[in-house]
Amino acid sequence: MTHKHTPAPWYYDDIIDQVESFEEDGNRSLQVKIDCHSDNKLANTHLIAAAPELLKALEIAQRYVPKISGSGYIIIKEAIKKARGQK
């Protein structure tokens, strides 16, 4: 499935507080400055950096989780829609 987001991997650079991704030629393709002054900052940045892989895992899981499994399938489906900017 093709997405419009910057492909993985995304990395958190704790020196400059940003999530980044680089093209094969070394050019930066994503730069997200983290401006969070809470105890959750590190956890939030790791979650942001893992976003592409999490979306891919959910897309795979959606194929194997039966639609009749109830809330698990609904949570997966809604998370994928949210990641894609769909309603």
C-alpha cells in the first residue's frame, strides 16, 4: 500500500530534540522539532519516531484479525484511518 508520508525509518535525535528521516543520499527528508516540556517528552518522541513502523504493523494485523473480533478490529481500523488522515 502506498502512503504519502515520509517512509521509515524515522530517528529521534536527542541532541537537537527532533525526529528526522534521511534519504539514501543523506539528504534530510523529515524534520520534526519536539517542543514538549513534560515528563512524557522522551516517550512521545519515541512514539513519533516509530509511527511508520506502527502503521505498517497495523495494516498487516488488520489482514489477520477477524472482523468479528469486535473492539480489537475496530481499534486497528480506526488507528489506520487516523494515521492516513481519514475520517
